Amino acid sequence: MRFSLVMPIRTLAAVMLWLAAMPHTALAAPVEPTGEQIDSAPCMAALSANDDDRIIASCAALIGNDKAPKADRVKAAIARASAYDRKGDIDRAIGDDDIALRLDPAMPDVLNARGELYRRIGDRVHALADFGAAVRLVPNHAAAKANYKSLSLEIERIGAMMAVNNRPSFNCATARRPVEKAICANPELANLDREINAVNTRVVRETAQRDPRAGRAMQREQDDFIARRNADFGKGDFDLQKMMRDRLDHLMGLVNR
């Protein structure tokens, strides 16, 4: 029994013609919904006007919409961070810089700005990390380099101060005088003694640079203070802490004049 191929071929051709006549949309792949479109114009207008209240009010929807263009969201987040900063709301300013950097981590200016905010609230660890990240992105970033250097020095000074905290200017292991032992036993007096010694050293050095004779006179004044302190300690009406505070105030007055 023989089978004819004529009908199948004609049928196939008809089907092809029918498909060609179908609307294009009937064959297209399904399109995912794009979600609500956010009008960025109010936020951008607020940015152009540099109006902090309008920026905060108008940009929230744009910043929080993951369907909006990334560049617009980044720009809005940075602007709102600055607005919050100018209003003194540093926590929210940091939060908006966080958003901007999650969207685009390679922004040294924003890293530096966030580092400055962290530094202002005393978070030196995060501040130093942000300054360092900015410099790694742009080695010649002047502001970030300066911030990194100054904060590193500040941390060093804090470390040095912690190492001598509650310690006087002399070695307590060799203290023999009653007044020295009293200072060693009292952290507040120990810190006062160290500050007096440090400020006096500065005053004497700076005075001697202008006039060596006056510098020597300043050192004799310090020696006289220590002699009076040693001699008067233990007397009924003697107030060691007051005497030391008065001496420090006097020296600070010489520094600031």
C-alpha cells in the first residue's frame, strides 16, 4: 500500500502561512511586570534647589525603589545624606551613604564623606577603614589621604596616652617622698602631675626659643612649685589637688596667651 506525501506537505505549508499571519505579540516571550514607575522629577527638582527639607521628603520613594535607575537612586541617597548631615542627624546621614555605597561601592568621595561622619561620632575604626578604602580606589585623593594620616596620628596619640594613663611624670617605683607616694596612689593626682610636667616642658621650650634667660626663669618657677609642694604636704590646711590644679591653670594660661 502506497501513501501520498502531497497532503502532509500542503498541510504543513498552510500551517506555516497561518503562523506567519499571527500577530507578533502572540509569539513573543512573556514580559515580566516592571512594577510601579517612580517619578524622579520631584526629587531631582529638590536637589537642584538645594532644599534640604524637600530632598528628605521627596527622595525617599526614589531611594527605596529597586526598580528605579541606579544612578538616580545613588544621586538621591548622597544628596539626602548631605541634607541629614546639615541638620545634624549623623546616623541617618551614615545610613544614606551606606545605601549609596551598596549600590556603587567604587565612590571614593562618598567613602571619605562617610568616614568623616564616623569620625565625628567617635567611631575611629570605621572612619579609618573608609579613608583607607577611598585611598585604595584613588591613591591621590587629597582629602582621604589627609584624613587617613591625621586619624592614624590621633590613634597613635591615644594609644600613647593610654600607656601612661594614671601615671605621674616620675617613676613610682623609686618614689620616696610622702607627697610622691600620695600622687602615685591617686590616679587623678597622677594625671595632673603628668599634665603639669608636659605643659611646663612646652612653655619652657617655647620661651627659651625667644629668650634663653626667660626660659631658665620659667624652669626655676617650676622647681619652686615642686619644692613648695614637697614642703607643705601633710600640713593641716594643705590641699594638694588644688595646688596642682592652680599650677596647671597658670601654665595653660601661658600657653594660650
